[in-house]
Amino acid sequence: PKHSFRLFFRSEYGAGRLHYPLFGDEGVDEFDNVDLRTSQNYSWAFEGSEKNTMLRDVFSRDVQREMGQPYTRSRYYHLYLNGQYWGIYQTQERVDADYAESYLGGDKDAYDIIKNNSSGSRALEASAGTMDAYERLYNAAVAGFASDASYRKVMGLLPDGSPDPAGETLLNPENLMDYMICTYYTGDPDAPVSCWAHFSNNVFASYNREEPAGFLWYRHDAEHSLGANGGASEGRLLTDPIDRSIGQNWQDFNPAWLHVQLTANEEYRLQFADRVVRCFFNDGLLTAPKNIERWMKRSAQIDLAIIAESARWGDAKRTAPRTKTDWLAEQNYMINQFFPGRNQTVINQMRSVGMFPNQAIVFLSQPPGDVERGSTLTLSQSNGTQGTLYYTLDGTDPRQWGGSLNPGSSIYQIGVSTIALNAATLVKARVLAGGVWGALTEARYTVGLSSLVINELMASNRTTLEDADEAGEYPDWIELYNGSDAAIDLGGMYLSDDPLEPNKWQFATGTTIAAGGYVVILADDDGTQGPLHTNFQLSRNGETLVLVDRDGQTVLDSVTFGTQLEDVSFGRYPNGGATWGFHAAATPGLSNVEHLGSGAGGVQIVGFEVSGPGTVTLQWVGCEDCAYEVQWKADLVDGDWEVLKTVPASAGAVQVEVVIPTGASQAYFRIVGLE
């Protein structure tokens, strides 16, 4: 009786759309429809299975998110039907034209949405738009991609690699590769091909006809994956032993068969291997520690809820009920057995069918990311010293299209060479052995970016900072702080007030922030005024602000703030620190500590938080020769201020938790400095 539900919002019987942030800051807050999904295969309600986790399906979609690809979001919920508890469910977005318009932009009428229908053959259909572009991609796949010209053509390029003004972009290779890497890693035998029924299954794709950028593929219904059915331990890969021909018929055309057809092209095949290395090695997002972290993050969300699921459905199919103990046992299997060895298993499978080169993989002595100035990077390779290891530091590939050596590359001598990391560095390295290139290892290192933070912001500015480029205007502003001992180049980085659009506004080339210095950006939605004017404004009602690296994906810093007061800034305390608070004396371009003194003449409250039922936490900057009283009253007009707590003299940050007196429906606080 435990089934999934689909909710539609129509004006005929209520509001035409749901207005609610189902996914918090992760997604949109307006929906035409939403799914309430629950696992069926391997569930307690349907099978009483010991493999039940309620985590496998969403894992694939979380991976797509971290790959930087479009994906469908989910949140866990307890569902009650007419007051009766019905167990754990997940909201899940459905890929349709409304979804595409919400996340990809444009008009929903411009989108083709391709999916399997519910017939016995699971034939593909267009739930929105037409099948025309999909058929053109199919015809190209049938013709094959052995030549570079045929590969480039489906990307909208001429044979020489330049844009084709009359061409059509049907393929987004990075999206397809990432989709298949996720599919292969999870060993999914049910999407996009069913290994049992031998037809395409659970295919979802979107395509914008007006602004074509290639078909985008979405992982869906992956509850058979990650070893749930023994598929992974059998060495199951969607290329072998599953019939590779599934997809050569029009009604079954799917991304797995498209990918297999594309692997006939040497360039595509090596590009695919490059992306595998990026994910599988050198702290990539599909390394065992990252997978375990991702799994456990979702697991923690239902760690208590699974007890209620057991109480409701644990005995649905068996006399002895399934309990949290069974759920934890399956967690242990995933953490201790499945994830640790999965990467090498998949690499071996890919090599067995020619999808991954036998040449060495290049390893890094430290993972990509922010490092200390003067750090040293060393390279090694998986087969010792066989072949020649080439690398570049200028952003180019050691291998040129077609396989020739990039003349700007250098030979790395293992055990001898080192790479100094004194500034932002992009390393690209491959091994050439027997005239054949291995997969690319790529790593971007930054120096001091962990000390680059959003330090202060003003979302309701009336008098604190006048626009030097437009007299009389007082726009919102954002302050960045560089806590490192070296200048940082901001050029190419991004600021955005929408995490779903992280590359909303980009710093101009040549924009720098000095060591220990500040840069103030005017959020006035008028980028024409100068290089430090954004194309968005801040909301005084609160939102999330993100600072994003040059790749347009890596969030360097972020802050979520609530309702803001006029001429009261919101900033870190102390300067560059971890604690945020309100600043009545705003300090754009200056240290947040410089103007925050609290003596007998007045106290600057920098933080106020409801920290628990009936308790609040107050923060201020103390003086070494001044004690304080925390006072309260229930009515600002009547009654006297009463002392809740006396705080001894203390220089620097002061943090005090006070309990609201019992019975008070509201409370006002003040801090009084004592002579």
C-alpha cells in the first residue's frame, strides 16, 4: 500500500502553483508539480529486504549536482495521510518543461523533454516539444562518429573545430560523459537500459530548441544501483555483459548507446577517460572518502526517521520486523566493502571494453585546492616510470587534438622534478607510452584563497557609503577581505545573490585585493557604472550571497542573512572571523573591529541569536576596564529594567547566554556598561 504520489497544482481547484521553498536555498520556490517518491525495490514495505537504505536513488542525483550538471533535487519528509503516519518519503523534482524553464532559463515552450512512456516496451516519447532534434541525434549516432568531422558536427562545429553558423548543437559531451560516469560507477542495471527487459528505461533528457546547447541527461530512479541487486559484484557494466545494441532501434535510443557509439572516436574516448580520472583520483568527487561523506550526509538526515519507518513498515512482509539494526548493517556494507574497492573495479571494467587507456595515471602529492605559498607539488604515476610524463602550467593540454605533442609542454622526471606553488597554478599532465596517450590529470591550485572572505555587507544603505560614481546615491554594498600575506587576483571570480546562478556577476580582469586589504563592491544592479558595480542588488529581506572561483562552480565563501535594518551592516566579528553579527557602525573598507568599542558610554551589540527555547545569546565587544549588566523588561513603555546577569570586565569579544524569565510573552534586552 505504500506508493509514490505526484502532486499537481492547478487553478481549477486551488492555487495554480505551489509557492514554497521545498528545497531551501538549493532550488526554486515555485512549482507546477512535485513528486512524493518512496523506494519500492528493496524496501521494507514491498519486499522486507535487508538491502533497504532509502539512500541509493538520491546518491546518483547528488553526484550529478557535485559534477556541476543539472539534476533533480530531493528532501526527506514524514508523510501523514488523513492523520495516519505513512512513512518516509522524498520530494523529487520531475524533469519537464516547467523544470527546464526554472533552472535552465528561456521559455518552457522552447524545450523538448524526452522520456520513456509507461507502455510495456517503454518506448521513448516527447512529453513536451517534439522528437525531431532527438531523431537527428539518433541518425547521427547510427551513422557513427569515427571521424572527427562527424563528432564535431553534433557539437555544432565545423571540421576544423570552429563554430558552424549553420550547424546545430545536439551533443553536450561533458554532460553525457558525466551522466555515464555516474551510471557506470553506481552499476545501475535499470537506467538508462534495463538489463532484464532489454529496452531503454528511466531516460530523461531536455533540449532547448531556441538556444541549443545539446541534450542534457538526468539520472532517475537509481534504487537498483550501488550493489543493491548484486549487479556491482557481478562486474555489471552497461557495456558488458548487457547487450550493447540496446539503443540502436529508434524506440530505444538512449544515452548509453549514444556513448558507446561515440567511443569509436579517439578524441571522445580520451576526453571521457580524462573526466573519469578527474572523478576517480586525486581527491576527486567519486573517490571513496568523498562517496562515504556524501552517503553519510544523507544517512544522517534519516538516522532517527528510519525508526519510524521501521515501526510503520518493518513487519509488512515478514514476521520479524526489519529495524534500524538492519539499516545500519547495510550502511556498514557500503562503507566498508562497496565504496573502498569500487573505483578500481570500474576502471578495470572500462579497460576491458576499451573505454579507458592502459597507460599510467598521474598522481598528485597533494589534492587540488588552496595551498600555502611556497608549497611544492610532486607528480608520480601508477606504473612507476614507464613512458614519458609530460605536463604544462599554462592551461593547455600536453596532448594536442589528433595526438601530437604540445611543444609548450615539459617533461617531468619522477624523483627529480618538482613544481613550486607560489601563485595560482593550473597543472595538466599525461603519460605518453608506446605512442599512446594516457588520461589527463588536471589540478588547479590557489594560494591564500582560504583567507579570502565576504567580510561585511549592507542590504539597506541610506547614509553609510555614497556611490563615488553617482553623487547622492547610496547603494547596497559588499566588502571582501584578504586575510593572507599576499595580494589576490580577483579577475574572473564571481559574486552572486543566487546560489543557483553562481556566475551572475564577474570581477573584471585586473581586479586585485591587497594583502590584508579590502575591496568594496556596490550592489546597485548597474554594471555600466564601473568594474565594481554588480548586476544585482541585495534584498533587505534576506538571501544568500556567494563568492565563486573562476570555474563558476567552486564556492569560496558564502553567507546567508535574514532581514536587515537600515544603515546597520552585517559582518564578521572579529575581522575575517567565523562569527557574524550586526554592526551599527558600518565599516566599508575598514576592519570590522576598528569601530567596535563598548564602554560605559555605550555598548555596541554585534550579535543576537535565539539559541534555544527560552534563551538568547548576546555578543558585544568588551573593554578591559568596564563591567556590564544584561537587563531586560517585558514592556518598553511600562516597568523598570531588571538585571538578568552581571558580566565582569573583559577585553575583546564577549558572549553571554541569558534565560528569558518564565511567563514572558516578549522580551527586550539592553546591555549597560558600568563605571
